[in-house]
Amino acid sequence: MHFLERGLYWSTFAYIVCVCLAATASLLIALFAARVSSVKNAELKRFQITSAEVVAQANAGAARATAQAALSLEELKRLEGLNLELQSEVEKQRTARLRLEEQLAPRRMGAGQRQAIASALAAFKGQKVSIVVHPGDPEIATFAEQVKATLEQAGIVVSLTPALVFGKPQPGITLEVGANRRQFATALAKAFVEAGVATGPISATESETADFLEITVGPKP
């Protein structure tokens, strides 16, 4: 009987110890789980904060890149506009220079011009014409000699005489035409204009002498 009581005592004691150990283990597990959850939540929060900072920095960098790209595009457009303006100004200056050079360059009759005039006047072979030249201007003299040679190439008889008039001469080519020479004078003026030797229309005055036809070569227009 005494033995049985002692056995029951130790069994009860062992049960109580097991219950206490189990309770202690449950408490430790709960505390560990709470600790792990706290650490996990802290790490998650830190990760979220870091991610938000990274995203914010990325957005800021993208915004700066976009702004720089916009500025670069505007600058490129401005430079392109400036380049077009410079090209336009250069072209204007080039055109003005060519026009000035053309105005200052002496008149010259090319082979094609001489041939065109000679062909246009071939039907008037043998007719006579006088070329009047204002003295003192080498450019006029040279151009008048070219006109004379061109007309002679067409078989026309040409005389070259200095002008006797004073004062400022009329520029370009002018004609003085008698009543009997109008057909030839018209063909002559047309040939000069179409060949580009003179700018039309060529002015002409009426001569009192019916068979009179005179070409006056003045300075370059």
C-alpha cells in the first residue's frame, strides 16, 4: 500500500512537471514567434521604405532626363533655325555678289550668241548699217567691235564711226531707222534681244532719211 502511494505521488509529480514544461515551451514558442514576426515586419517596413526611395530617385532621374531632353530638343530646333537663317543670308549675299559682278562685268558676245544673230539676219545679206560708238569707254569699244564682227558674219556691210554727240549717252543699244529700213531694223532688234545681247524692247527713233539705219552702242545698262 505504501508502495502504491509513492508511485501515485511520483506519477502526479511527473505529470505536473510535464504540464509545466509544456506551458513553458508554448510560452517560449509564442515569444519566439512574436519576435520573428516583429523582425519580419521591421524588415518589410525597411524594404518598403528603401523601395519607395529608389522609386522616387528613379522618377526624379527620369524627370531630369525628360527635362534635359526637352531642353536639348529646343536647343536643337533653335540651332537649326539659326542655321537656316545663316544659309538664307549667305545665299542672299551670294546672289547680290553675282548680280554686282554681272553688272560690273564687261559685255561679251559668246560664240552661240554670234551664231544665233548671224543666222537670224542671213536673209539681209548685203545690206548696210552704221555702228556709232561713244568714245572714251573701252568697254563700249570692245562690245561694238563684237557687234560689228557678228553682223559681218551674217554678210552685212558695217561701218564703225565715233559719236559726235555730247553729254551722257543712252545706255544699251539704240536704233535710228529710216522708212525703207524698218523690216531690217525689226529683225536686227529681235535678233539682239533673243540672243541675250540686249534687253528688250530696243528703243528706236525715226530718221528723215528713208534708207538710213544706224546702231548706237552706249554704256552697259
